[in-house]
Amino acid sequence: MKIKKAFVIVGLLFSFTGIFFAQEKQDEKNSTITCQQILNYISKKQNSTGAFEQIRLVKTESMERKFVTTGDFLFCPKGIVLWSQKPFKNTTVLTPSYVKNILPNGKQNVTGDNPGFENIARIFIGIFGGNIQVIEENFVQEFGIQGNRWHLSLEPTNAAIKNAILNINLFGTFSETDAELTGYTLTQNGNVQTTFNFSQIAYPQTLSEEQNALF
């Protein structure tokens, strides 16, 4: 698998949970909330479920094309599951070592066991799973808030990542006692931008037998 293709596969699948250290830029002078506080709240939520809407914009000189996918998600320490419902049904399972696509007829396609893919997966899991060393080695971070919303921008410094991705922007909401990730935007080279918006978010303490069996 080519490195750029692997980045696209991993990048389009991930959300995150974890804690990031970032350069903080507070948009409101009187705000006292910090990036570390917000992401500490998020890091305590080991399992996340809910609905997602993926909006993929592909721009050319003459036109802009928009592709929308909706479905449900599971995010947990073992990996990520996306149950796409529209426009096509498909189940995608992502772990640190492979990506598995399960078709409605039960057929499975597995991609993995590839040093290039595993390195990319390690980097992205570092972003979304809170590996501070990986983040600091591969990205410049900028954190900001406006009202009760926060965002964390990650700009790659790793040459291999920069060949495929320009920026990852994570965003969510917060209060005095909690914080939540509500989506992220991935900007790729080639005028391609993908945004995931999350809703109906819940944080179950444990996974079901069916959910565990997917990994």
C-alpha cells in the first residue's frame, strides 16, 4: 500500500480521545479554561458511541463535489468501528494493525501487516489516543476557545504526513465540569476536505459481546 493511500484510509476513520499538550490561544480574555483541562475531561471517557455525518468536499478548478455519509460509530481503546448506513451499508473496523471492511453479505476485506501502514496507524492513534511523544514529534499544535467551544489544530511537521495531510482540526464543547469532542476536519493535499460531525453521543462503561467480537 502506498503511504499516501494509507494516510487517507486512516485519516478518514479516526476521531479521538486523549490528552494533548498544545500552544494555547485563548480567544476570550477572561476565560480561564485550558487545553489540558478540557482534554483531561475527554480522556476519562474510554468508550464513545453515537451517530456521525461525514461531509467530504472535493474541489477542482471548475467545480466542487460534495459526498455525504451517515451512520453510527464506536470509539474505544481497542479501536474504532463505523457502521455506515447511507448511501451504502458498510462496517469498518480500525485497529493499530489493520483496517477491516465488512460488507452487508458478510464478506471481509482486511488491510494491514504493512510497515508503512502500521507507522501511519501509530501516528494517528498517537493523535487520537493521547501519545504525547508522537504528537510532539510530528505536529505543531494550536489551541483556542470561543464561547463554550474549543478547537485544537494540528499541523504536521513529519515529511511523510505533510505529503498527504495539511491540517487536522479537532473541535467540541465544554463547561466548567466537562468537555466533549463533537467532530473534526481533515484537510488533505489535492483540495480535499473531510469533516466528521458527531451527535447522540454516549459513554458506555463497557462494550457488548457483539461490539467486542468485531475486534
